[in-house]
Amino acid sequence: MGYGDKAPVTFAGRLVGLIWMFAGMIMVASFTAAITSSLTVNNLRTGI
């Protein structure tokens, strides 16, 4: 570990960290999916 690295030590802390990590991944994936879906629908509406 480098300078200033912090990691949870207790089981409760690790559990909160795990939940927080998955929540962040879900939020980023949802945001990306919403943008991609919007762009795709707009592209299909305009026609070729």
C-alpha cells in the first residue's frame, strides 16, 4: 500500500464497502445504458 491508502478492517466496514462498490457499479452502468438507449432511439427515429 502506498501513502494514504485506507481500507476497512472490520466485517461491518468491509460489508459496507462491498455494498458501496456494487451500488457505484450499478449507478455507472445505469447511466451508461440510459445514454446509449437514448442515442439509439434518436438514431432510429431519424431514419436512414
